[in-house]
Amino acid sequence: MLAALATAAAIVVAGTGAPAARSDDSQQKKVKEAAEQSARASKAFEAIMQVPDKAIPRDLLARAKAVAVFPRVIKVAVTVGGEGGRGVVSRQIDGKWGNPVFIRGGGGSVGAQIGASSTDYFLLLMNDESVEGLMKDKFELGGEAGVAAGPVGRNAGAGTDALMQAAILSYSRSRGLFAGVDVKGVVLRPEDDLNRAVYNHTARELLSDAIDSATPSEGLKSFPETLGRYSAKSSDDR
């Protein structure tokens, strides 16, 4: 009888341990996935900033409240085109870029299009209202917050109409070509299954003042560190 009870107890322990192990494995996979996403965003941002005369102006970057990057968005079109992608956003707090928060972007287009392309998209959120938009379940660019194709180059400067009027400045890089781009109608949503797995918080919590995310976590540093290098003024800019 005692032997039977011992065996039953062992089965119960083994049965309860398996889901925990699977949960731990899932958590580790999510953290790895998040780090890879941060690294891809960092690499994409590095690529556009390599040529200062054609890059995002550093003065605009330094003034931005947050920066979002969607690396390698795949667009496939035959007669109805659709695009979507996973991205990261980092908020600037007291001159420091916070942990990458994970978001998704998607939109649609209709027309006689054939082919496929991979494009990197970049958004500079220039005011607090645009950052607050990312805290919602759904945020349409060009709807609640004005969005404009961003200027490029060293002298594209702070006095442009785009900076004065737009809450969000947008850019894209495809096949090596980089320029401001119109992204009106694109919808952004938080990827909170990943945010919760990595931080145990939602995008809304991470982007609000309630959670201090200005110190990047180990393994996720690449994106905010890259933003920090390029938003700091170089000797050429002074």
C-alpha cells in the first residue's frame, strides 16, 4: 500500500514538473527572440546612419521622444498588396534610451502590383502625444497623430515644415535606397505576449512614466545603445 502511494506521488510530482519546465523553455525562447529583434533593429538603424549626408538628421533624433524601427518588413503583392512587420520602440527619458518595447505594424494597399520586397521602416515620434498613441491597443498613423516623410541629411534641419507640423517623421530603406516615406494608414499594435514574457509588463506600462525602462536590460541593449551613439552630437555637428 505504501509502495503504491509512493508511486502515485512520484507520478503527480513528475506531472506537475513538466509544465513548469515547458514554461521555462518558452520564457527563454521569448527572451532570445526579443534580443534578436532588438539586434535586427539596431543593425537596420546602423545601416541608414552610415552616410551622414543621407541619414536621419541627428538634431531630429536627439529631439525625438521615441524611435520605432521595423526591420525587414516583407511586402508581397499581386493585385492586392499587404504589409506587416514586427518592430521595437525605445523611449528617450532624460537623454537616455530605454529598453526596447515590442510592437507590430500593418497596413494594406490595393493596386496592380507584382513582386515582393523587404523594407526597413523607421519612425521618429516627436511629441508626448505620439508616444501615448503607442500605449493604445490600436494606433493608426496619420489619424490621431500627424505623420510626414522625414527629411534626410546633415542640413535637413530643425526648421523644416515636417518637424514643425508632424508628430511623427517616417523613413524607409529598401534595396539600399533610403528616404522619407508616407506611412499614413499603417496601424501599430503592442506585441504584449512578448513584452510580458520579457518584462512582465505591457507596452502601455513600459512606455508610461509608471515603469522605469531607461536602463536597458542585458541582452536587449543593442538597439538603445545604437540610438544613443547617433543621438549624441559628434564633433562635426557641434
